[in-house]
Amino acid sequence: MRHTGSTVERQVFEQPALDIDALLAPSVRDALASLDGQAPLLAGMARYHLGEVDAHFQGSGVAGIHRGKRVRPALAILSCVAAGGNADEAAPLAAALELLHNFTLIHDDVQDQSPRRRHRSTVWSLWGVGQAINAGDALFAAAHLPMYRLVTTQPAALVLRLAEAFDRMTIEIVRGQTLDLTFEGRGDVTTDDYLAMIEGKTAAIVRFAAWAGALLGGATELTAGRFATFGLALGLGFQIRDDALGIWGSLDATGKAPADDIRRRKQSLPILMLRERLGPDIRDEVDGLYAASPVGEEGVTRILSLLGESGVREDLDTRVIRYHDEARAALLTAGGQEPTGSWVQLHALVDQLAGRLG
């Protein structure tokens, strides 16, 4: 769960016809207001993480701070509009997804002991692990508030269905994160194990965003299912691209040091693919290097060399392309064959995520 933003990646969402940030703002603002009270630190940490204020909780001087790509809320709104709905009606759902996603990021930073996110210090590194857990918990609860407001425009039965699916999706995310942590330091994790893990940890929320947005837009069950297939493929491709960036991405683009995932012994897909290609002796060497926490610089250099020799990066890129091709195919099946409006933006979103550098 490592995210940064760039002008190129966000430009499709900044068209006057569909300003995702503007659509999100009222629901996010109202949800964050619920955190105000006798513990101002709580709301301050949440707003800091979301890029609304600086570390002194001042709003001035924070222009240009990366708030993330907001892919999930954008996907929910675009899917709703593509299915025939109104962007404003999907805004509460989009806000709920953005707040939930950021809850997972705060906890993820604690678990990974990551000092930086979006080119700034993480919440736990500034205010401690305990307070970061509080901030994440608060965002989890606040994420539900916009969901409940859907009842003002949608049938209660649909809102209840989406709310239950929202919580079940969150369980899938946490289950995936649990597996991810148990994989660290192990030498018996397979690529199939990994793909099952990221289907929950990363792809579940992307799948939900497309599916729920389509339902809000009036899609049939069949069409909403096709949107879900689209979101699942997009989410899997997103995470595998993230894995590549966790090893070969630049500091300027990702906000993290190159090969940071190796240092932190992440059992990302490149490492698992490498293990499958090595003979027993070299595989044992890699396992030995991964036994150190963190992996030393000589070990990082050695693993990078083995990755290069084995052609992992090229094959990983092929996998990313395949998943994004599957996402495009699912989108066409859902009805996105006409190059107009939100369908254009959905296809552009796929293209941007496939080639992103951060």
C-alpha cells in the first residue's frame, strides 16, 4: 500500500466536467468534523495524513502536498456515471472509500515501520505507534458516515447491501494484510499464495469501488458484475506494478528509497518469481540474506543482481500488461465501447496505472 501522486497521473481527473477532489470535499470534510472535540490531536493527525494540514496542524503552506492518486474514489464515481448515474450521488461512496483506504495506510505504515509516505513523515513517526493506531481507527469509523448518508438519495435496501459489502471488503483487506505480514521472512511462499493475498489486500477495494459505483448508477446485476471483474483485474495489476516500484522505483517518484522492499524483506512478487527460477544453492543464499532484518546493503545488491540475471523485471512487466489488458476487456464487456464521457476516463485510468512511475 505505497502511493504517491503526479500531475500526469491525475490530469484526467482535473477536467472541469468531473473534478474528483471537488466532489469528495464536502463528504470528507463532514466526516473529519466528527473527529473534532476534546482531543484535537485525533482530528489533527487524520487531517495531516490526508494532506489537509502540516505537522503543526496549520492549513497554510501545504499546497502541492501529495494527497494520493485517489484512484478508488475516482473509480467509484466514474463507474456510477458510466452506468447512467449522477456523479454527485456517488460522492459519499467515493469519500467513504478514500477514508477507508487512508485508515489502512496509517496502520500499514505502523506495521511496516515506514518513516515516509507521500514524501512526508508518517503519522506514527511523528506521534508514536499508539496515537497512529488511534488515528487509523478513527478514520475507519469516519469512513462509514458518508455511506450512511447514501440513504438520502438511494433505496434503503441498496444502502444496507452496500454497507455490508463495504465491511466485508474491509475484512478482506485486513485478512490480506495479515497474510502479507506472515509471509515476511518465509521461504515457502508461492506466487499463487501471493496472488491470493493481494486479491484481498489491494484488489478487494478496487473491485468494490467499481461494483458499488455501478450499482449506484443503476447497473443491472450482470453489468455490475462485469464492473467488478474490471476492478479486480485493475487492482491486481496495480499491486504488481507497486511491487516493481518497490524495488526499481526512484526516490523522487515513489518517496521511498530504491529496493526498499528488499531491505524490509517483503515477499513481493519479484522475489517469489526469483526464488522459483533459482537452483537450490542460490535459493538458500537468498533465504539467508532475507533472514537478516533489515537486509544489508550487500545483500540488496546481490538480490538486485540476481533479479537482473533472471529476467524477472521483464516478466513482471508482462504480467502487469496482461492484467491491465484484462481490465480493458472487462470494461468493454460492461458496455464501455463508446469513446465518450466517463468511459473515456475509465480507459484513461487503466492506461495511466499501467505505466505509472510512482
